[in-house]
Amino acid sequence: MPRPFPRPRLRSTAAVFTTLSALAATSLVTGPSVAEPFSAAPCALQRTAAHHAEGLDTWNAAYPRPTRALDAVMVFLSFPDSAPLTAPAQLAADHFPATSRFFARASYDRFTLRPHPLRQWIRMPKPSTSYAIQRDWSAPDRATYLRDALAAADARVDFSRYDIVYFVADPDAPGVDSDATKVVNMDTPLRADGTDIRRVVTVFEQHPPDRLVLAHETGHVFDLPDLYHRPVDGKGDWDTYVGDWDLMGSQFGLAPDLFGWHKWKLGWLDPRQVVCVQRSGPTWLTLEPLGAGPGVETVGTAGAPAFGLGQGTKLAVVRTGADSALAFEARGPVGNDAGACRPGILVYRISGAAESGRGPIEVIDAHPHTDACWENSVYPPLADAPVALGESFTVPGENVRVAAEGRTASGAWTVEITVT
């Protein structure tokens, strides 16, 4: 997860080990990918071989699908070269219930993440400095760390009971690098308590941690890609692709709710909540705010609180090629997007063949010559990207125009999308 600039903190049976080849979340796991049929909609891009591909005609069954309650164990790891200064309960509270609450809102209560934090530290066999922990961690050092962590925890944890594993390191140990938090995928799974462990979230966060960082990493567990741009030299802006507009771009975003495309991929939108715009000419539709769901308060056109949104259309899609599409959704200060800078109709391009971290989604700026919210946006040029009420916008390079024509009494947006 990128940390380009300092920011204010808003903030059982013994394990049987197989040969481990651990890969970072941005790498491709080798081996066959099992697919489960998902969507036959004409605007649903096909899933490609790209790591965390954005295609959603099938679900990659190698990943747990968050359409039911999932259980996550938090294992707290200490080291012989440092005495922990923070209790496991404090570290658990850094991430929960905030992480569970984020996913409950994002999924419209269709998914529940249940944390099971241990109450005590588990001692690793080697000093923290011996594992050479860092962002671009070497595979041998990472493999040693995971083997040691699983062996140390196995006597106290029945891993067969859990869908997700968080290994949380003592943040004050001298060898711990807070920039190294990530998901590690295994091309050959670890084996413990009769179950395969295919991926582990390794947490090296400071206390208190970056806001929503665990929600971001958990998104990878559900096959979501990194949406930030990582400069080759490590310098410059990381947020040029999507800015504040999706958690997988930045955990610091003002409007970090997951894109409607991701909600569709994860199974949180019903087919009737997605409109595939296919015909030439104008199409009129009403888009509910993406963050509005059961029990979530929105603001109506008269400024008064309004309830009841959540079951209507959330996403409109125009197919633009074999592996590409444009998406349109209403974003505003509601739910996970409570801090949104500018409300309106957000437009973005999906590239089904693009790898995680290489622009699988790019927000299209409806106001390319202005910016907004300099004081707290992760990328002000995109903070005012949505098409505002009363505006129209023609997508550059595409024969597609969108107009935000009005608002309903409940706060939904009336939109015209024209394909020529």
C-alpha cells in the first residue's frame, strides 16, 4: 500500500509444510485458475489471466467470495529482540470494528467480516531483524517468516476454522517496516490443521495504523487489484489513476467506497442494479448514490434527510471494446463516501487485461483544468472529477456523452447517457 508522503493520522495436528514460494500481492500466482460462472451480462468483461483481473463473467474460486460471513484470525507476533509495548487488544482495536464496518456499508450488509483476535503474543523463534522485512521483500526471507509464524502459532490456533489469516507483527520491534504490510499469495499453499492456506495478510503497521489499511489489504484477499500508480523511481504521485475514489487506490481517500464495478464483481449488486447501455442514441436512467443502502441516511433535493435508497440502479456500463468498458455511478457524501469532495456522476474506464497496479481502472476527469480539496485530498486534480448537477460531459476518445440532469426527492440522480 503506497505511502508516498507523510500524512496526518486520521487516524491440533502439527502443521505439515510444503515447499513455499511466496509471491507479493502484485505478482501473478502460477497454476490453474478455477472459474465459477458469475455474470452473463453483455457489458461484463471476461476475466483474463491478469493478476486480480477486472473481468467479472466468472469468479476465481481460488479466492473466498465475500457474499457470506467470513471468519478472520488475528495472530500477534513478538520477537526475542524486543518486548512489546502495546497489548494485542489495542492492536486489534486499531483495525476492528472499523474494517468490518467498512465492508458492511460497502456490501449493503451482504457481507460480514468477523474478526477473532488472539489475546496474547506468540513468540517468533528469531529476532525481528533476521527476517529483513521491507516493502519489496525477498521471497526467501518472506518464506522463512511465514513458516516460522505458522509453526509458532499452530499450537494455539486451529487454522481450519478461519477463512482469512492476519499475522500482525509487534510494531515496535526494530526489524519491522510499516511499509511492508501486504497480502502474500502462495503458489504452493501452506498446510495446517488439515486445511490449505493460500494467502496471508502480513501486517507491520505502526500504532495507530494508517486509516483503513487493513480493509485495503483484505480487498486483495477478495481478488481486487491495486489501483494506485507506482512510479518507477518511487517518486511522484501515486494516486493519478483513481485519486480519492476507491479504497484500492488509497486508504487515505476522501471517498474510499469501492467502485460499483468492484461491488458487481464481489456479488454485492444484483443484475437489476446494473444497466448495460447498448443502443445508439440517448438512454435515460436514475442512479442511486453508490454509498446509499439499507438504513443509510442520504440527503434529498430539499436538503432534508431521506431514507429508503439501496435497491435501485447503482451502475451504468457502456462496453467500448473486447477488454474495455466505461462505467457511470453517482457519488456523494453518504456511507463510506461521507468525506467526498464533490458529488456527481463519476466516470471511469475499466481495462480487463491490465495488471494490478498498472491502471486496471482509471477515473476520467470531467473538469481537467481545475482541482479541489487541496487540504485533504490524496490527488486534488481528480477530487472534482464527477459530472456535477446540470453539467454534461463527452468522454475523450469515445462517442459517449453523459448529462447529470437532475435529482429526485430521495436524492437519486437522473442521468442521460448518449452513445453515438
